[in-house]
Amino acid sequence: MRVWQGRRIGVDLVDVDRPGHRQPFEIVRFGHGVAILPVMADGRVVLIRQLRPAVDAPILEIPAGKIEKGEDVLEAAKRELLEETGVMGSELELLLPIFTTPGFCDEVIHLVLSRGGTAGPPRPEEDEWIDPPLFFDRAEIRALVRSGEIRDAKTLVALGLAGYL
């Protein structure tokens, strides 16, 4: 049963059958998103610093967004990459779909690797608070992870899968 509906998420209350009893459980419904690890021709990774009100801070992360209903994963990746970084990806590869927080949320993020491409001006949506894109080489990425500057899970997984960690 839907108990709350917002602009981007819903919350359902469901009964889960457990041995010997039923237990109510809240599930945040988000659906599918896409997150893109942009790697330029020279090997530098493009990250954005975006305000995330849920953690009350701007965080360093790879660009990401919700997949629109009926939209192809790679098309969504191209759209989000261009909007948030201004990078027109040239070669896109689906790395892995991951569960972000399966303890309470149904969100699946499809991790995509973008190789090459050209940089231009970003075009963030009105409700996004994103600083201009930042470019980091492999050593800088590793230093940012070690220092705790990069703590976003989707970013860490994508960097690991692409061999940057």
C-alpha cells in the first residue's frame, strides 16, 4: 500500500511473510537510475561536486540521474553525462547494475563507462546544484579516495570496476 508519494520517490508499506509471523516493512520506491564514469582520452576521470541535501553537503561523485520511463540505459547515460558535465561520450559500455541500498530501497543504478568524448559546457537541470566538472588523473583519484573526499558508493564501485582504485 502506498503511504506517501513525492516528486521522485514513493514509500510503500508491505507485509513480509516470515516464519511464524507477518511483519510490516517500509520500502522506498525509486526505480532505475544510471551513473556514468567518464574517462577522457588522456585517462583523466570527470567528476562533479553536487549538493546532496540528504547528507547536508556537496559531494564529489560521478554524474548520475533517473532513467525516464521507456528510456534505454545508454541513451539515459548520454543525456545525463551531457547535462551534468558537458561531456559528449563517444564509447559507452554498461559495467553493472547495482542495488544502492537494498535494506530499504528498490533503487537500481546501472553503472556505465564512457571512454573518450569531447568536453563542452554542462547543462544541469534547474533543481540540480552542480559545480563545474573536475578532471582528475589516476593518482589524484586514489588520493581523493584515501583522504575520504570520495565517499559516494556508486562512484567508488565504478572506479573500482574500471581499475582506478
